[in-house]
Amino acid sequence: MPVRLATPLEDSVGPYNRLSASQVNTYRSCPRLWFYEKVRRFKMPQIPVLFVGRAVEEAVCRMLMESPALLVANAASDTLSAIPVDERGVPSRSSLDPWPAERLLALPDSMWPKDLDGLRKWGIGRLKVHLHLALNSMKAEWQKDERKAGDWNSVNPDYCLEMCINGLDFHLKEVQRCLEQNGGPQLKEWRRGHRPEWPSPDARRYTLSNNHPLSQNGDVTLIEAWEIARPWFVDPNADNFAMNAVHPEHWFQGEYDLVYRWDGRINIVDLKASVGRGDRSGNYVQQLRMYAMLWWVTHEKQQVVDQLEIWYLGANSIKTIPCPDVEEMSQMEAELESMWHQLRETTPSVEECPPEPSPVRGYKAGGIAIEPPNEVRCTRCDWESICPGGQGDDNLPDGGSVQLPGNTTSFDLTPIGDLDPRMTLVAEVFTVMSGREGRRPQIKVSQGSAFAKVILLVDKHQDGQPSWPENIAKGDRVRLDNVIPSANWKGEIELKVDPHACIVPASDDEIASDLMEFRARWNISGRLIYRFEKKGVGRNGKEWHRKGAMIQDSSGAMKVDGWANDWGPQYDLAEIGDTVVVANIGLDAWAVEVRGSVSRNTKFHISKRVNRD
């Protein structure tokens, strides 16, 4: 069972507050690094290689999902893409719609690969189709990222294809083993159409009513071996993070890359589109050990993982990781739960996360351990210039007031940690315009003579409940719980509903905040952590350009952004480490993240230059 979904009624942690292997590895590398990225939410520069890995993995998984008995090597990439998914973004168990593979007739036997070499040629053909599109998709995503860095021209498509082919070759070794073992212990069950609760994605529904459509008689065939040896992986058509394995107590989660299980053994594989050199290879080892623990725990501590592998596709090598035993996994679970209480149950202060980095580890190609380099982790950290472990310090601004040039009055500064972008209010539904199928309704509410437009950003609250009543109608009295108020460019009040907000029926005697009580404008001061900008072309064909900044004071950090023309001349003069004032901003939010909105009336001013000696 490679997937264990959260149980909403029992989940008091929530999807945004669980531990993950990456968080654990980050904290162990340096507590302050974890604090900056998980509490302050600093985002490291997004270089192309981070996106290339996702493209390679997607191409490999889409190829594995397909069958040479159904598709020719140059078939369209989206032939198996119309998978019915449920409201959680998981391939649906209840949909009556036909699945893509069920619409296809098997190709004539004469068109099937006859040997492993023919199967390899077919697989390479499919990889070429999928990789081209995956790289283009990742390039577009990279270009839109506000923190993009580097040059996409550094991406070599031929090298990416080579890594994909290496992954194919590793999988073909499993197919070869399956042939040698005559389909393994589950051949008869597979032929009868029996499928595990979470079958390996093949564009067919979870349960088959008859024999498998590609089943044969006698010894296992090449096509059957391909189908049987297929590992489990996240269906490429599922939503991001929809198919995690969640700890029964909901405080830890992970997502396996590949899980081989056709021979009755459990082999978890981590795909890495890299050579395996450098410190990060140590993180991959620890991640797989944590995944072994997660598998054991999510199987009632009755089933252990038999094998752990890292496939270094760039080095064309497989690294086998020793599996932890039950005693080690018990200890690991206890340590991780303690870490969750320390880091996620309550938010630690910056003082509790000192800049104390662990030593840099040494690995050569293939993830083979070597003598560690003579390096200090801080010198390679993205936050060296602002961290006390590097060139920065923790003497950060803390509210107060400031006099800006050209202004006769001072600005009162609110500590970032004191900003609250949400409010709860009771109002009457003034209008409801039902959206077309698949679209959210347009809702307007009133409170006395004041009106506000409701902006529904999601369909469900983080606890799994609907974001608004199904039969909401004009005249209903409702409570808008934890919504985010703002004023648009016309001066109209808008109430945003994100995963932490919802609309529910309200009783006649229920009282909440006044709609006109929310404060529209705020002033903050902090240290500039980084600047960012985004450009593009809108649906109307006009170019747009936005700029932003990440700012930190002693109580918190926030991202502030707005149209490029609204920032003023000092924005382009500011450098990392400068103390800046951003006055007259609006507030916005998404989940636990507080954001600032710059408008034409915002003032951006450098109040103190960082020492650059």
C-alpha cells in the first residue's frame, strides 16, 4: 500500500504542518536554514536543474505507465491522460467514466516487441515523446517563477534523454528478472484481473471485472512481464502531493518515487536526475531510511521494506541503501515525532534555531562516500549574507515609528509578526450567481449598508469541508470565517476565501466583526532579504511587469509585491541587507503566509544601508 491518505476527522495536524524528509534533512543540515525556509518562508533561487529533475521523472513515469501492446512508439503523448480524478486530485475509485486504456484495442501481435531490445527501442521512442513536452512545461514554469535564476540554455536535452534511457534500462532489468521467474508469485492472480488496493498506474481502473485484457496462457510473455513488473508511482495525472503516504498520527508524510513489489518483496526507489556528487547525496540516504520507516508504520508495523535504492540517472548507477531494522525504525519514529513537537506543533523562535551547520559531507559520482571537502557549509548557503553564521546578524528592526523625507508626519510601524490579515464576520448573502459547470459561484454579501464581493480561491477548506454551503442563496445569513479582506483598485471591499477560510450558515443571534472595521493600510520596516520580479503577457495581449521583495524584522518576514511602476526609484537601489520602510501597503494571505500588496500610494524607502566594507 504505497499511499495512505489523511483521515480528515482524525487529522488535527493538517497538510501544511506535517514533517517531511526534506524538512528533517534541512534542519539537520542547519537549524537556522530550516527556520529561514520553513518559518520565514524564504525561497531559494530556482535554477533550471531543479526543474529538469521533475521533467525527467515525469517522462520516465509516463513511459512506465504505457504498454507496447496498446501504443506504438510515436503515439501522441496524451493518449492515456484523461484519467478521472476525484475531488482530492486522486484517480477516482467511483467514477463511471471509462479509463483511457479501456478505450484502446490491443495492437496486433505482429506489432508487439519480440524481445528486450525491441522493448527498449519502444521505450526510447516513448521517452522522446514525453521528455520534449515535459521539458517545455518545466521551462514555462521556470520562466514564470519569481525567483528564477540561471540560464535555461544550460539545459541539454540530449543529456536529459540519456538520463531517461538509463532509468528505462534499470527498469528493463526488472522485466528481465520477471521473465526469468516466469512472472513471479502473482502471475496467476494478475492474469485473473486481481489488482492491489493501489495498483501500479496503467490508465485502467482500480478493479477489473474479468481477466486482465493483456493476459496470455502458458509461460509469461514479454508483454506480460512489462505489465507485471511495472512499479507503483504517483499517477502523472494526479494533483501535486495528492498521493502521499501519511503517518497514522498525521505528523509525517512522504511520497515514494517508485515501489517495486511484483516478486513479493518491497523495493523503494528514489529517482535522481543527477550524478550523485556532493553533500546532498547524504540527504538522499536519510530520506530513503525515513521512507522505510514510513512504509513500516503505515502497514501497521507488520511489513518491512526489503530493499532501498537510489537511481543516479546522471551517473548510470544504482546505489543500494541498507534497510533499517525494526529497532532502528522504532527509534527513528520516536526521534521524528519529538522533532515534530519541537518544530511544527508550535513554531520555534529564531533563538531556538541557531546557525549551527553540520559538517559538509563528501560523495563522488554514484553517491559513493569519500573524504569530506575542506569547506564550511555557510559559504555555500543562499542566506550567508543575512545570517549571523555568515555576514549578517539578528539585530533586526522591531516596529516603532519613522519620519520619511518629504513627509510632515511620521509613520507608525507595525511588527510583521503582529499583522493579522484575516477577520470573521456575519453577513447576509446579497446576490449569488451560479458559475458554469466546474466554476465557482459569484457571491456578494451585505452588512447593513456595506457590501463586499466574495472571492473563492479554493473549493475546500484545509479540513476537507466545502468552502461554501452547497445551496447558498440570496438572503442567507452566513458566517465568513477567517476570510482575508482587501480593497481593490476601485475601492470595493473583497473577501478572499483560501484553504484557511470558509463560509458557513450563521445563527440569528451570532455576532462577529463589523465589515468596515478592517484596516486597509499598514506600514512596516525590515531588512531586505531579496528582490524578485515577474513579467509576462496577459490574455489581452498586453505586457505586465510586477516587482517584489522579501523583508524580515525581529518578529517575522513577509513577501511584498505590486506592479513595477508603483515601487518608486529606491526599489532598484536597495541591496540585500539594507533596512527599508514600506509604508501604506495592503495585506493579503495564503494559508499561513502573510503578504503585502503595493499600490500607487505605497512609499518604499531605504532607511539604513548595510555595511559593505
